[in-house]
Amino acid sequence: MSAWFTVAVSPKVGSLAAVAAVLATAGITVDGIMGAPESDGSLHLAVPDAQLQAAIAALTALGLQPITEESDPTGEAGAPLDAGIIGAILRGPRS
């Protein structure tokens, strides 16, 4: 299974490349990417469940603050997890 998380990056050219390079250097497989970091800075990534903590650590070392369902289970902390339709899809229905 894949674990999805959201990270806010600077909305500028090269931000996606920087994230991908850090994950590649750490040996993390990227299963999926959604978002448009050049417009609003929200980037949604999927990695294998077993590699989630390593991905979080690698991106935190880069100075980013990844958000997972576990770190924000309500989805109410605000951007970037709540941002737009992609955030709603990732959160899924709430009971």
C-alpha cells in the first residue's frame, strides 16, 4: 500500500525537483504525485507505507513540514492538507 502525505513547497520553478532529489537520495520510491507546486505550493505525494517515516525524515531535514493523516487526523489544521479538491480527495469522507 501507499501512504499519502502533503508538503508545502515554495511555489517556484525547481521545487518539485528538489523534493524528488531528496527522496531519491534517501532511496525512497515515489508511488504518486498530485498537485501544482508552482501555483499554490501544495504537493501531495505517495510512498510505500514502509518508507513513509524515512520520507518524512528526509523532507523534514530539507526544512519542509510534511503533513500526514496521522499528524492531522481531522483535516482541520488548514493548508496544505485542506487545500482544494486534492486535499478533499486525500482526506476522504469524514464520519
